Amino acid sequence: MNKHFEQFAYMPLKQFSNRVWRTYEGGALIDRWKKDSPEVDGSMPEEWIMSTVTARGNGRPENEGLSHVETPSGTHSLKELVVSNKELFLGKALADKFGTTGVLIKMLDSKERLTIQVHPDKEYAKTMLNSAFGKTESWYVLNKREINGGKSVIYMGFKEGVTRAQWETLFVNQDIEGMLNSLHKIEVNPGDAYMIYGGVPHAIGSGCFLMEVQEPTDYTMRVEKVTPAGLTISDELIHQGVGEQNMLDCFHYDGCSYEEAIKRWKVSPKTIDSSDTHTLNTIFNETHTDCFGLSELDLNGSYSIKANGSFFVAVIYFGEGTMVCGSKEYNFAQGDEIFFSAAIEEVEFKSTVASKILLCYPPS
């Protein structure tokens, strides 16, 4: 246990930029959000936020995906700090139950459609991957753009009547159109929110900029052997080492109508607190999942957040101002990603420019 690290549990910790390689192209809208120029679409289309897990990818750097934060004594990985005193940084309940943050947050910007994929539910993850976490995730759409005249869409859930045998045939034949046609195609707009539970097939279309809050793993089963841009995907990234037949068992074959799909997976944000100077909306909460939470604070003034026994993360989507924490003042600005440990009793956000702050929470 590093006693030296304990002092950092009482101050907001800003993360350094943490871009991650993926099999698809994008990222220009992350550059725009970060106010970086030029705005470039490339092979680093995701920003991983407050991550204590590494990304999976052949031939990639060993610690890719791990977040690093700024402290008065220099740069440290978040994982290092958390391990030094789990109870102080995470909160007792979380430390006892998981011993880790229990959540992974990403900003994701797609120039091309992502491959059709599925993530394991907890049961499958435990049995097949020896993991305490599956990969239930959520998408909160922040922005969109037209790519080659195409609207921003997502694909989610099997249509009625799709069987495992049909899906296997489409997979073996690599009939991509057939696979896409087996899923519901949903047009998206900023402010839309969706839950993607383990076992539900899905694909993010081109031109989507979204925040993804998820269980902290990088387990993804893919059914396309070549990406839309022509990149061949390794077998390990197709089935994560479990083999193709077991990979096909990861999908939940419980198809439904389009109306039922929207009802099952689309979430309507709800206002839980408001005044002349702020609106606090809950987006994902325990009514949808116990894996994580997401709220959104629109701020034109000041607002205080009191401790609830665990850490939280604030992502500044736009705006700027100050944070008062332990009687000290710190600045925040668009693009900042800030970790507040469980030890912090209260933080007051004061905006000098109207701000949108995304508040991410660990498992309940």
C-alpha cells in the first residue's frame, strides 16, 4: 500500500488523453470535442475514460487502454492509485465486492459501420471466459454526421423468427447483408439512449458519436471476418478464443418486432432535479441495470454533488468553470475527464460558461 497516494484521493484527478486502437475507423468528432486539430479519422476511434482494463488487440502495446491521471507528484495510472487503497478510492462496498472500478467509459466516433457483434452476459462470461464481468453496455448519442450521404443508424436485436441455425448459415457464408437484414435498423439522434444487454446482437452505424458506459471488459464476439473497410479480423477477435460454435451460443435468439425492440432497449432520460441554473437528468440507472449509471448535468451557475459512498467520473462535454473540493478550487473545461474518489465528501461545480457535464457511476 502506497501511503503517498492517499492524498490524491481528496482531489479531482484529471485523466490524460487515452485513445485506443480498434478494427474500425473514426475519431474526428473526438478531436473536435477535445478541441484538437486537425480533426482526423483513423484507427484510434475511441477514447477510454478512467479505465483500469487493457484493450484486446494483436500486436498492440501491452498496457493500451489503461488510464493515466495527473497528480501533484506526476503521472500515475488510475489502476496504481486504486490498488494502493481500494476502499479510499473506490468506496468500501465496491472495494469489497469487486476490488476494481467495475465500469468502463468510452467516447466512440464511427466513420464506418462497426462489425456486427455481441457481448457476453454475466453467466456466459463466467462459464466460458472465467470473468466476473460480462459486457452489458449503454450508448448515449451525443452527436452525428452524415458519411457519404448515409444517415446515422444503429442495428440492434434479432427480428422475429431468426433462429440459431439461420444465423449460423449466414455466418458460415459470410452473408453480411443477410446478417444486417436480420437485425432492427434504428435511426439515431443526439439525446437518444440505448441499453445493450449481454447476448443482444448489435452494430453501430457510421457517423455516430456517443458515450458508451459498460461493464469493464473488452470481450466482443464478431460475426464478420472482414470489416466494412476491408480489414481482415483475426480468429481471436472473432470468437475470443472460445471457438466459433461457442461464439454463436453467446447470442440470445429471442427476436422481436421493431416496436418491441424500441420498448426493450431505448431509454428515456428523466429529470430528477432542476432550478433556474441547472437541470440534472438520469439516463441509465438501477431500473435499467445494476452494472453502472449515467446522469447529465446541464449547468449555468453552481451545483453541489455529495458523496454517496463510491467514486464517480465527470466528463465535460462542453463549457468551463471551477470545482470546489475540500475548500480548494480547480478548473474544468470542455474535454476534461475527471475522477472523484469515494473519499471526497462534496464537490461544487460552478460554470463560467454554460456547461454539459456527464456523470458516470459504478455498479450499484
